[in-house]
Amino acid sequence: MTSPIVVGRTALLYRRQYPGAVPGRIRDHHANTLDLITKSRPDGVFVGPYSLWSKKEDAEKVRMEDDEKCVVWLDTQEVGSVVFVGFGSFCCFSKEQHWEMAWGLEASGRPFLWALKEKKLAGDSAPWLPEGFEERVRGRGRVVRGWVPQVAILNHPATGAFVTYLGWSSLTEGLIAGVPMISWPLAYDEFINERLVLNILRVGLRMWDGYRSSLPEEAAEAVVKAEAISRVVSRFAPPGFADQEVEAVRKRAAACRATTRAAVKEGGTAYNDLTRLIDGQKAFSPEAEWGGVCGHPQTQEWYPCNLKGTLCFLFSLLSGWCP
């Protein structure tokens, strides 16, 4: 039996019992860190970003046509002018924070698309938005309740900034789209992800410098006021009209988009790593139907794989479907 192929977090590479790994990281965006890791673990394989190996963007566009039609509204907006506000499926702000967000977006004067998640509470009939808010911003702002085609929105030419909690998937989708990010981390590793965005890649700005906690229950107690939201969002004027710092952030974000997409093309870093992974699996047992094991060390669920098994595992990770 050959050594396991680990698909998971970069930190797992430090564990000697797992000689191979396929974390969703991009070599070009984590050059110093991954170079340090591969000095001691040369068998590490980095095939990120996962979403560029799949048809996620196309699938979301199809779904969008039958759903919220957000792109139809974006088509009416100026290039690079819209601020997209999205906090994923699991984040739930308080009503107080929703009101402050609404006032801040209204005061900013910028076009915006807000994916609003309302949490239904028993016996609570208070509105989630200030009275008359949607009427006052009609045409300039759009509020969508529920699911939105995030990848399609981020890749639309009208989208000029992304207010995000910096979950890894959202962060990666922002880099792929080349959209500057306004960071609003809420818990756990999102604060570490913020360092990547603000200090290393320098493709975003922080929403505020107030109270910060990596614990969700403590983070929920902090309310970002409308003035802070308006101050940052208003800086993201359309390209050519923003301040010098924002224009520099935009240029770096565009460069990240180019680097990310180049990684999965023939000769790119992710392409070469995936090729090396496939060639390595062929070498394990070229004549056998199965020649190794794949799995995830946290669940300790391993199953046999050679080339076929490796590709099956990767494609199931990308699309949920295994040929």
C-alpha cells in the first residue's frame, strides 16, 4: 500500500505521517509560506483554486436566470461602480447591525447589491430594515433576500468592491474575480485570512478598526456603526474617480485575477502540480486498478485509489460528482 494523499488544510503538511497533500491553495499567492513548507515537504501538491477546475461559474449563471436575476440589474450599472455585500450562508447579524448597514450603504452614495439574510425569531415582528429604506435607494441599491449567484456577481464588470467576512471560499472567489475586498471578519481563521488580503496581497481595505474577537458570541456583540460603513464604502468610486489608495488596491486585485487564472492553464503552477500528482499516482502501480489510498486525516476515512481514484476524489471535491 502506498502513502496516503491528503486533501485538506495546509497545516496537515507538517504532519510527517501524511507525505502528500492537495490543499486548495495557490502557490503564487502564498509563495513565501508554501516555499517554506515544501523545503521540508517537497511532495506537497497545491492545485487551488478549486473553483477554476469546475464549472461553478457557469452553473451559477444558469441558476441565476431562473432566480433573482441579479445580473440583469447589474447590467444597468456603471462599470466597477457596485459594492456587493455578502456574508455567506451561516452568518447572521443582529437587527441592530442590519439597520446600521442599511444607513451606512444609503449614506455612502454608492450603488450596492446586498444579499440580506434574515433570521426569523419567534415573537419578533420588528422589521429588519429601516422604514422606507428600499424605496429611498431604489435604482441605486438592490436588496436580495436569500440565495444569490455570488460567483456570477463577483465576475460581473459592474462589481467594483466586495464587503465580505473573508471565509476561505468567498476570499478565493474574490481573488479569482479580481474584485477589491472590504474586510469584515467575524470569527476563527477569518482574521488570519484578513492578514493575507490586507497585509500580503494588499487587495482590500478594513471596514473598521474597532472591537474585534475571533469568537462568534463575542463578535456578535460588536456593532459597526453606519458612519464607519459609509466612510469606507464611499471610497470605492468607479475606476478613475477613487482615491489613490483604492486605485492601487484595484490594480493589485486585477493582477491577482490574472495570476490566479494563469495558475490553472497549461504550464501554470496549479496545472503543473496536478500533472505531478497524476504522474505520481501512475508510478505507484501503473498496471493495477487501484494503487494507493485517498482520504481526509481528520475523519480518518481512507479508500483505495490510483489515478482513477485520485481524479474521482478531486472531482467529487470540486463538483460533488464522481465519474
